[in-house]
Amino acid sequence: MNHKKIVQEILGKELEKEGFSYASGDTKSWCYERTKNGVWQIISVVRERYCKGYIKMIFTTNACGQKDRELNDFVPEELPEYWHYETEEELRQIMVQFKEWVFAYGMEGLEKMSQPTTEVHPKPETNRYLYEHHKELYEEYRQKMQIEDDNWEDAVRKIQKRIEETWDRPFKEMEGELIGLSALYAYALNEGKEGNWVWHEKAGNCMVVNVAGTIKTIFPLMNVIYAWGDKELSSLTRQYKIVQIYREYK
């Protein structure tokens, strides 16, 4: 049974009319994606991993604070988690029903999922600014924070202390400084070196891959802003220690 062909024929062609394109697939899932108003939206058809003949749909966005949703989160009636089929005709019938529900309820639900749940989140434009200016921001904030050579653990502690000192300030007032602290944090984890900065076009964020020569990837702006917004500093220390462990065994 050619699942990909059936998904594309029944659902995919209609999604393409709405600006989606086929993104990826294997024997278990088939995904369509688009970027709308700066938000990465994904609609997936997924087979149950261990039980043959069961299928469902998953909706995803990269909007801050939003979790994945399924059809039963949108359709105003009780639905099973998976739909069961045994023949190609039954699968086609399910896909026709999926298509109807997607356009009756799912697209509206996806738009709601594309709204951040809080203003305290890294935006694509601030991620882009960090990506393009991280080196100069690092030099600026290294001087401001009086970071000594090779004392990167102390740099992380100073970043945490500064975050804690500013918890009562409005996010709009702090956003610029948090970008600078993010640059300093990324360089601290990479032992003062620039490292390998990568821009993820679809997600609209920047990341540093192979931190300190390890397999570790970090999202510095996300790490720092969430630590500030959640008033939770241990995540910054924990990530620093993970990088050190990876360095010992690389």
C-alpha cells in the first residue's frame, strides 16, 4: 500500500493550494509545511509506530509556548486517537475525512497555534540580529561583565546574576540586553571561541552547533530569554556542565 501517494493525492494537493509544500516523509509519517507571517506551520500524517493499520494527524508550529495538537483538539466531537484501516479503500476514506476536518477546523486551529502565548519569547528578528552581530555583542558584553580570560564558568555565573537582578523589569526594556547576554553565553559555552553559528530559515532562529567541538547544539537566545522569563537559572548552568561532560568524552 503506497501511503505517501494516497496522502499526496487526497490531502497534499489541497494543502498545496494553501501554500504548503511536501517537506519530508518515510514509512511512518508524511509532512507538509509553510511559513506564514514568520511562523513555521507543519501538518503531518503519522502512522502508529508499533501497530499496523493505525493513523492520525498532528499540527505543529514554532510559535512560543504552543504545543503540538491533533484533530481531536479541534473537531467538536469525540474522536479516537488513531483511525484504523485494513485496506487501501479504508485508508482513502480516512484521508477524505481528514481532509474535510482539516479545512473545516484544523486550519483555523493552526492559526490559533501560530500566536505566541507570551510576549517573553525570542522573535525571528531578534534571533537574526544575534546571528548577524554575535561577535561584536560578545566583545561588548564581555567588557561590560568584566569576564576574565578562560574563566567561562564564572562568565555563566555572572550572566545568571545579571538575569536575577533584572527579573522585575519589563521584557521590552530588557530585550536588547538579553540579546547581548545570549551572545556572551554562547561564547562562554564555546570557551571564548566564535564557534559554528547557523541560521535556521524555516524556524527563524539561530543556533550554535558542535559547541566546544562536541555534538552539542544550543539555541542561545532561547536559553537566556526563557531563563529570564521563567525565573529559572539552573538550566544555564546545567547546559554548561553538559558541554563540559561532552568535551571529556569527545
